[in-house]
Amino acid sequence: MQIETKFSNGDTVYGVQHEYITDKWQVIGPMTIGQVRVEITDSLGVEGEEIFSNYMAQKETKEQYMCIETGIGTGTLHDADKLFDTKAAAKCEADSRNVIAA
């Protein structure tokens, strides 16, 4: 299996995060990727299972990053869809999320 990720260790990224006090999305960064986490779930599940979700069929890919500036190991997990390679791209995403929330 070959796993390709959006970013690699050492890459500089900008993120978007929701500021609860102002109820607005804002740009954070620059930050440096220090850890890459990929979780791939692809399970057929137990045939006939209808009660316990952890035994049912599951398929999901989760890609997350930890940055040096927000802590590695016990810091903030940043989802791939909230990280960008330029500040301009992050600002565009934050602006878009702010319009949708309005």
C-alpha cells in the first residue's frame, strides 16, 4: 500500500480555525509540519450486525497533522481540509467559511 498525503514533515502551512469569541474563521500560521497522521479504515464488518457500530462495515480515511508551533504529540491536531500551502489560500477559505456562517 502506498499512502500519499497533502503535506510532508517540514512543509510550511497556513491553517484556518474558528474563533469562538468572535464567531469568525481566522488564518493561523505560518506553521511547520512536524507529524503526519493517516488513519485508514476499510472493514467489511460482521455480517448481520445491526446494534454495535464498531462491528458494522466502515470505510474512512482521516488525514491529520501536528505542527511544531502548536505542539507535537499532545498539541493541536489539524485536519487536512483546514491546512493550505499559502496564506492567500487559507484566507480565501476563512472568508468563504465566514460567508457561509453569516
